[in-house]
Amino acid sequence: MAGRDHGPYYGPILTCLGCGDSWSCGERLERPFRRAWRRDAIVDARRDWDVAGRHARAEYRAWLDAELAAVFTGFDRAVEDVPLPEGGAA
């Protein structure tokens, strides 16, 4: 599967490198009504896969560690309870 992210308002589109079908947000997208759509979709998906690059395990691990560190910064501190606003629904 090769994917493309189309920004914050639309889910990523994943295309199967074997059959050319595409999915977004868990649902298969509509198939085009034209000849050779499957071949074209596979060629486009393989191009996207190649553009994304193949990285060595150490490069990928370094990237993943940096991403996780950015996401989990500050999670080791204790969290204080925040009181609910007055008059809020229970």
C-alpha cells in the first residue's frame, strides 16, 4: 500500500500496489469508469512509494524516536485534577 496525505481536512488515500484499488477513511473509493484505470493506479502508487524512499532501519528508528519524543514530551509529569466549571452538565 502506498499513501498520500491530502491535508488536514481530508483523510489519506491508500492505494494497493497489487490491485490498484484505493481506500480513504476505511472505505474503498469509487473505481473510475475508463480503460486501464487499474494499471494507471498501480503505476502512480508505485511512483509514490518510490518517492517516499526506502530508508535503512537505523534511519527509520532515529526518525521514529524523534517523533515519539516530540509527541510524549511532558507526559512523565503528574497531572493535576482540573475542577469542572460551575453550572456545567454532569
